[in-house]
Amino acid sequence: MRQGFSIPEDIQVVGFDNSYLSSMNLPSLTTIEQSAVEIAETTYNCLVDLINGSCQSTEDQQIPVQLIKRETTR
């Protein structure tokens, strides 16, 4: 407890990227996990399509994410 606040009772905290440090913190950090491999593959495929002139659209490429619940949220 710092500054009179308690996590997750008073303040809930969510990180992004689910690095290995997220689970090593005290309290362990709730985080959003994203696939760097899938982001790279999607980017590569879109770039190749653009180069080849066969790209349909570069908008709204969605890559799924997952919420990893740990101790910083209820």
C-alpha cells in the first residue's frame, strides 16, 4: 500500500504486452497479451500485397488479444 491506496481494492491496474515481468511484480500485473508473431506476419503479408499491387485494403487489420487476469484487478 502506497499513498493510502490499495491495489486492486482502490485502484485497478492493467498493463499491455504480457512481458515476463508482468507475473514477477508484486502484486502481479493484469495485462493484455498480444501475439508479436501474428502482428509481424500480418504486417509482412500486407506489405507484400502492397508491393505486388494486390492489396485490397490496409484498414482495420484486427489481431485478437487476450486479457490475462492477475492480482492488480478484481
